[in-house]
Amino acid sequence: MVQILHYNSSVNTIYRDGKMKISVYADHAPVHFHVRTPDGDSAVDLATMAELAGCANRKLLAKAIAWALANKPLIQAEWDKLNGA
């Protein structure tokens, strides 16, 4: 089970693993999530799992995308909750 860690009403951190964090923001389209690593951050499209922008650590980004593939409904639900879908 994944515990949603709330920091404020416009950002939900939905997963942490070591030095990597996955968050969903009240944000612009397309539906995407953010991956934060010590080396930088990236935005990843939920539909395609393509990196939209950023410079997250490649190894940690791959790990985040693998987790996201297995948890797409959770990420979509958080996006919908924050973005009024």
C-alpha cells in the first residue's frame, strides 16, 4: 500500500524510495508527475512515460518510471483530485 504524504493542497508526494521522490502537482496539462532526485528534477508524461523536461538522475528516473507504470491509476487519481478532473 502506498501512503500519500501531503505537504500542501497543491502538491502530493505519492512515493519515496531512498533519494528519489515522486509527486503530483496542481499543474498544467498533459497529465504528468514529477521526479525529484539529488541531481535534479524531471517531469514525466503519465500516458507515454516520456520525460517532458528536467535533469533527474537517469538511474533513479528509470526506477521512478518503473514504479509509475505499476501505479498509473494511483497517479491519475491524485492528478484528478488536485486538478479538478
